[in-house]
Amino acid sequence: RVVKELTSWVIYSEEDRKLNKDITIGLIQRELLSLAEYNVHMAKHLDGGRNKTATDFAISLLQSLVTEESSVISELHSLVDALAKLASKSGSSESLQQLIDIIRNPVTNTAGLSDSSTGNDNNDRQKDEKVACNTTNTEESTSLDYVESDPAGFQNRVSTLFKNWYQICELPGANETACSQYVLHLHQTGLLKGDDTTESFFRILLELSVAHCISSEDINSGAVQSPQQPQSPSFLIIDMYAKLVFSILKYFPEQESSSRLFLLSEIMADTVRFIQKDAEDKKTSLNSKPYFRLFINWLLDLCSLDPGTDGANFQVLTAFANAFHALQPLKIPAFSFAWLELVSHRSFMPKLLTVNGQKGWPYVQRLLVDLLQFLEPFLRNAELGGPVHFLYKGTLRVLLVLLHDFPEFLCDYHFTFCDVIPSSCIQMRNIILSSFPRNMRLPDPSTPNLKIDLLPEIVEAPCILSEVDAALKAKQMKNDVDEYLTSRQQNSTFLSELKTKLLLSSSEASSAGTRYSVPLINSLVLYTGMQAIQQLQAGETQAQNVVALQMFKYLSMELDTEGRYLFLNAIANQLRYPNNHTHYFSFIMLYLFFESDQEIIQEQITRVLLERLIVNRPHPWGLLITFIELIKNPRYSFWKQAFIRCAPEIEKLFESVARSCGGLKPVDEGMVSGGWVSDNSH
């Protein structure tokens, strides 16, 4: 049982663990790894050499095993054969050819292998953290080279087997015995071993099913029908194929449950590659109906394979998540509508968000980012023509469902989502920023003399699952920011160079639609604020917080209109539910308004706040708190600003918004400005 569990752990773990040579060799040496199962899995995981990371690992592993555990090499024959195919291709490395020669001729001197393995060992230790699933390998594979010629007569054999399955399905009543016997026959004939034959078997079945579905639609469209009658295809064969896959997995030998999950990932990978090739051939004329029907059937059936086992369900759901990621709208635009409905389906998204605690959250976050990245150029350029407009409305509905059912998910990933939502897309961003934990009760922002700094939640840090400093690290700026914040050298050259570092290259700017790196500005603002809050909560001196204030004030004054707008948006993105980030950044926004001697800065601050309030609800709590403080606290002299009274309609707009936020009457004391720095900092 231990061997079975450990083998399953290796095969279905994340890439950095699966491809860890030291762990793998340790398990092999202690006979804790099922080599038969591992052999088949790794041979397929190479994906014909297209998965370079896995290929490099396999070469490095075999090089070590040749010298340390040569007796087990014979049990890894499929893996060796897969590497031998690569070695036989023109342009393959000499070290790989040498390795295959040594494995197949054990008497050959194995000296010198250790030198050639050094580079691979280094690569193994530098792998990015990814979710390990065969479907992810299909992302970079070209659809032209995945189909190999099938053995003579194999297609006819598969077609005959499928006809037999059709006859079983047509039998009256639920004939469980006939289904299980049919699956057993497939096992006995070697069609479900997880090798190339298995791949061909499922590919041919999918070809037959899709061809029948599309041809039936063509026949229906050619028939004489009334204009009102929809011309729908026949999904009979697609449904039969979906049921066959479900039955194969359902009646898989219980003692081989890990192999069952491995086979599921293989079927998903084959399906993804098939759709990718179809999309490449047909472009915008891709018919997504058969694929949508197939995935819907699988979602409804496969997620109930092990209803009592969270771990098994999680692996099934992540197999779907990886398949959907590979089929994302950026890669297959013609599949976008079907994709969105699949991703948001009741049998997928809610289950993935609840199974195994929060382990499924990163997968849902990745899929939403896939969707938002596809929409971004259309939203940025306001190109919401027919199809894109419907996709946008569908996206808003998904976000509203998440806001209602899983608000913590939106709370914890708000930073990532704001990075990919264009600044002009205000309502969508408001939905995300309006989320707050379900166990929290928000105080009414219009409560007279509400003391924000006395709220118990206001000292707590929000949970953020995004990597806030990722953009700073990518730009190699994090160390510079840390040094500036800790050294507190106000004459440092850091600030004078900062504005230039926030700019994109001309080619990047052309693609992004802005001269500035929005993720970098967002990262800089939130990371700096988080460091300042930590210093304040640690009881350190006011001077240390002034360094962060100095940076924010410098950016507000020195950036041009475009850069300042993006910078102020980055601050406004942190005005959310009651927490210490909302408290701090609300103070920062008001501080910049008060300290500025340039009307353009005060006008832009007002614009950033106002444009988020004049769209439809919901509105973030922290945004309302900040705006109410700005218009009601006489310290800021808001109603005396010239831009408020530049035109009657503008003045009426401000008065209308102010009324909806709790009235125009000023109050004597601020709600949010206390508690961070002393008044003499103003």
C-alpha cells in the first residue's frame, strides 16, 4: 500500500517534486516506487521530446541510475525506448546517443557520464513551480506533429469495437455487467496500457464521434426546415464516446486507482491536442459544439467517480483545469464561448473552489487570468463588438457569482486580477475590489463621525495570495526598493531613477497600449505600503514611514499625467474592506491631495475616486470611506477647488455623488487620517 501511495504521489505531484532526481532515486533505492507504473508514465510525460523539462530530467535520471542502480534500468524499458527515438533523430545531442548506447550495451565503459549530467542536474534544481499534468504539455506542442501513422487495420479494429459499444448502449435498461465486461475486454486486448496504442485508440474514437456530429449538422442544414427551426447536430455518438470513457474509468481495477487517474490525464491530453489541431486547420470556422458536449458529459459524470474521496475528485478537477488552460481563448478564440461556459459550470468551478480546502484556488485564478488577458485588448480599446460584448457580459456574471458565493477568493487574488484588468474597465474592477470576507460586517460608510481607526478589523492585514513583489523581482528592482526603505537616505539617487524604470520599451508600450508597466507600478505601490505598515506596527519611528511617503509624493509630482493616473489607480486598488491596507492607502490618497500644490494632482485624485463611484454598484467600502472623508472634512477644502466649479453640470455631478455618499455637510474630525503619521507631517 505504501508503494502504491508513494507512486501516486510522485506521478500526480507538482512538477518540482515529480522531476526531483534525488527524491526519485531515493525511492527507487528503497524499492518504494512501482517502476512498472512509473516507467509508463514518464515515457508518456516526455511527449515525444516536446516536454523539454521532463526530457532533461529523464536523461539525468538514467545517467545516474546507470552508475548507481543499473539493475533497475531494464524495468524502465518504455522510458529508454522513448529516449532512444529522440536519440535517433537528426540533431540529437551526442551525450544522449552515448547514454542509449551504454544502456543497451552494459559492458561499455560508463565513465564520463557524470560530467555530462552536471548541466542537467542544475536544470532540475531550477525548474519553475508548475502543476504537473500531461495536458499542460500540449500547450507548446504543435498539432502537426502529434499524429503518427497508425498500424495497418487499426482504425477498422477501433471502428468495430466502437460499433460493439454502440450496441451495448442500445440495450434496454442499464446493463452494468455488459459495460464492465466490455471494459475488461479492452484491458485484455492491451488497448488501455497508457502507451502509443492507447493514444491512437482514443484519438480515432474522437475522430469518429466528431465527424458524425458535424456531418449530421450538415445534413440537417441541407434539409427543408422552417426558418424558426434550429438546425442542431446529432450528439448521439459524442454521448456514446463520453459514456465509454466514463465506463472505462469507472470499471478500472480498484487496485490500480492511480493508473486510472493517469489514464484520465492521457485522455484529456489527447483531446486537447485533437481540438488544437482542428482549430489550427479551421481557424474561426471551428465547430465547438461537439467538444462542448463532450466536456459537459465528462464534467457531469467524472466528478462523481469517487464522491467520498476529496483527493481523487481534486485530481479529476485539476485534469479538467489543465485541459481548459491549454484551450484558453488566447490560443483558440473560436472556442471562447464554449470555454467560458465550461469553466463556470456548476460541476466544475464551485467544486474546484471547495475541494481539498483551498488547493483548487490557484487553478481557478489561472483560468480567470486566461479569460481577462484575452479580453484586455478589446476592453482597453473599447472594441466591444457583438461577440466580445457577450463574452464581457458573461465574464461580469461569473465575477458576480464569485462575489456572492466565494468572496474570499476574489479578496485574496484581487492584486493579480487588477494587473490584467485595464484601467478603463471600472465596473469589472469594482466587483473584485468590493469583495469582503463573509464573516465580516461592514460599517455604514455614511455613519456620522465614524472612527475608522477604532474598528477592530482595521489593524489586521488582509490575506493576499498573489506574489506582490513578482514584478519588482522581474525588473530586478526589489533590492533597490528594500535598500531605499531601510536606509532612509533621502538624498538617494533611487527616486530620480525610479520614473525611468517604470517605463516600457517602445515595442512593449505599443503592445500594452501605455508607456508604463502597470504591473510594476501596482507591485511598487502595494509592496512599499506593506513594508511601511510593518514598520509602523513594529513601533518604529515616524522617520521610517516618511521615506515611503516621500516616494509616493515624488511619484505624484514627477510622473506625467498618464503615469500619475496609473499610480493613483494602484493606490485606489487597495481601498477595499476594513483592514490595515485600506486604512493606510486611504490616508496616502488624502495625504497626497492635502500636500499637493498642483491642481492637476488634486483633480486626478478626484477623478480616480469619482469614476469608480459613478458606475453601477457594487462600490468598494474603502473607496466610499475615502471619498466621504475628502468631501466632508474641511481640512481638504474640497468644495473650494476650481475644477469642481468649472461648469454647472460638473458641479451638479459632484453634488449628486456627494448626496448619495451621505450628504454634503462637513464634519470637524477626519475619519481615516488619524493613526498613521502625526498632523505635522501634513
